[in-house]
Amino acid sequence: MDNRPIGFMDSGVGGLTVVKAAKELMPNEAVVFIGDEARVPYGPRPTAEVIKFSQQMADFLVKKDVKALVIACNTATNAAFQILSTTLPIPVIGVIQPGAQAAVATTRNNRIGVIATEGTIKSQAYSTALAALAPQTEVFPVACQSFVELAEHNQLTTPEALQVIDQQLVGLKNQGIDTLVLGCTHFPLLAKGIQTAVGDQVKLVDPGVAAVQQLKDVLERQGLLREATSTPDEQYFATANIASFRTIAQSFLAPDIQVNLAKID
């Protein structure tokens, strides 16, 4: 047993979708989350810059004595997972490999769509992972960078947001996909609009949920699960935009969540 918290890091509010999945699967676990609101979005940034930011956020969480780290960001996972997983003395979980595995397990016709940020799509991270798992799979990637801004501004179901979502995904409608990977942790916040745009025949895969299941398996194997002796602590940090971040966190997770300013250097 290990009562230390689990650390979660993301470029912004999107990683809260992974925290929510973790709280549902492992309600006894304590949480420390940091969202890099000062530098969101990560998608258009150079890989070297994303690596630097990811290392800074990981260092912040390690100083909080976390027992495991979840990179709750697809762009950061693609850029920094290998580095962080080999240099940190704690288990590190990314979202891309678990997401690809979940997509392969879900599809029935081997036609999988992937929506993500510019950086993740350009890296071909999901296409590569899916090809390694199931070479017969056809992958249809679409960069939806504007979805990040919709989520960050809490524009989830406005008519304008739904119009943007529909326009971005219109090209997928004639591809015959039966599975769609939400390849950015911001995107589950927009799941209702995305589902409407692609149709009910397409199953949405949330890599964050798959990553949390992998996290639980790792904690169980290593004897790191928390004892259910008291209410677990939750700490939320953002590097900027505290008020807007708090509003989204409170509406999405719990009304009493407090968010503190994190200084990263």
C-alpha cells in the first residue's frame, strides 16, 4: 500500500477528463493535477519545446511526492513519454498506446478515425501505434486544433461550437469508420457534439480511460494502491488563468474544487 498521490499533467483543462476517469475507477486515490494554462496549446509547438515543458511539469509533480505520473496529454505523451519513463523513479503512464489498444479492441471493420491536435497528427503517433497492433487497420487522421480552444473557453455545446465540430469532422462521414479515437484529452469534453457529428454508428474511444485502466493495473502489480482509510486529498494547479480553469474544473468534477497557481521554471 502507498498513500502518496498520483500526479496528472496536461497542457490545460483537458487532463481533467483523465482525472475524472481515475476518480471513478480508483476513488480511494489522492490526486495532484497541473494544467499548463500559461502555455496551452501544445499541439502547434516544436517537439523540443513540448519536451522542455513536460519535464518542468513532471519535476513539479515529483516534488509533490507523487507515486506515479500520468501524462494526460497526447502531444506531451508523444514528445516526452520515452524520456520521462526512463528518467523518473516512478511509473509513468501515457495515453497513446492504451488508446491505440482500446481502438483495436473496439473496431469491427478495421477502419479507425483519429482526431487530435496538429502536433499529434503530424507525428503519426496513432497511425504508427495502430499499424503495429493491427497492420490490416486503415487509419483516417484529422487535425482538430480548434477543438482545444473550444474546450479551454468552456464552449462545449454552444451552437457555434457544434458548427465548428461538424465542419471539422465532415470529411470523416464518408470514410466508413466504425471507431473514432479522441486523440486529445480535451476532446472528451466535446464528446456529445463529436458523437452527433459522426453519427451513433461510430464508437468513440477515450484514450484517457484506457490509460487509467493501465495505471490501475500497474499500481496493483507494484503494491502501490492507497489504503481506504480516509478521504483522499485532491490538489489542482494551473500555471495561469486560475479563474476560468476553476470554473471548468468545478463544473466538470466537483463544485468545491480549489485551484492554486503553480510557478514553473
